[in-house]
Amino acid sequence: MTSNKYSLLFQLTFRAIKYFFLALIGFAIAFILAIGLGKAGIAISIFPLVFEIIYRMGIILLCLIAITMLIESLR
């Protein structure tokens, strides 16, 4: 009997993608609200730190996607 359930790594990868994009949307909304409320200086000063975190998490997520594709194709 075969099951069509996805592997644990596949589920983890797509859950990570989902939360990554939700975080991106949250940061975008927070940045727009900060600029709209007149706190552009704070938003702009924090932006490089946030960008660095997003950049590194994106690289990690791309590696996780590549590993998942490789393992699932060998399966």
C-alpha cells in the first residue's frame, strides 16, 4: 500500500516558505505604516538590519528548497 503523503522534509520546507513570505509581508506593512506615521528615520535606520536578516534567511531557505528537491527526486 502506497501513501501519497508528503515527506517530513517537504512539509518543513513549505511551512518555512509560508512563514518567510508572511514575515516579508509583515515587514513591508510595518515599514509603510512607520513612514505614514512620520517615523521614517527609525524605519530607515532599522532597514539594513532587517534586510540582512531577510537576506540570510532567504539564502538558507533556498538551500533547504534545493536539498528537498534533490532528496525528493531521488525518492
